[in-house]
Amino acid sequence: MKLAKKKIANLELTNAIHAENRRRGWTLVDLARHLGISHIYMASLSRGARQIGSLKMDKQRRLAAYLGMSLIDLLMACGLLREEDFLIASAIPQSGCQDGMGA
């Protein structure tokens, strides 16, 4: 199931990249130049042969901005983050704020 979900995420990302390129009149070479990566690397990303997680954080941010989304949304769309990664309430002891630390 995880593999199928990753393929769907890669397909959605590929579609988003191509749609934005069409909207801007850009090619993958233009986008690669904008991100500061080689066009071969960009082509590998766009067809799912490489993962977004292989990019340095600054390049991930630039790609997210290019696609009009936050970095967190991009990483979630690619399956690199999940909602559960942000849910820490179960890790906090029940007495967490009742030990005189609250207001």
C-alpha cells in the first residue's frame, strides 16, 4: 500500500510540476536552473526516479514556492511527512501542565 501511495504522490507532483511549467511557459531546464540543479536531476525528480527528499532543504523550499505551496505541504504531498508527525499530544504526560508550570 505504501508503494502505491508513493507512486500516486509522485504522479501528482509530476503533474503539478508540468502544469506550473505550462502556466509559466517554462521547460524542465528552466525550472532546474531556477532551483540550482542540473536538468538531468530535475528530469529524474519529475518522473519519480528521484525523491524530493534527496534535494537540499533550500531547493525543496524553492520548489514548494514555485508550486505555490508551503514546504510542509510539499513534503506531505510527497509522503515524506504525515499528519501524525505533528501530533505529539499523546507523548505529553497527563500531568504535563499541572505541576505548577502553567499560568
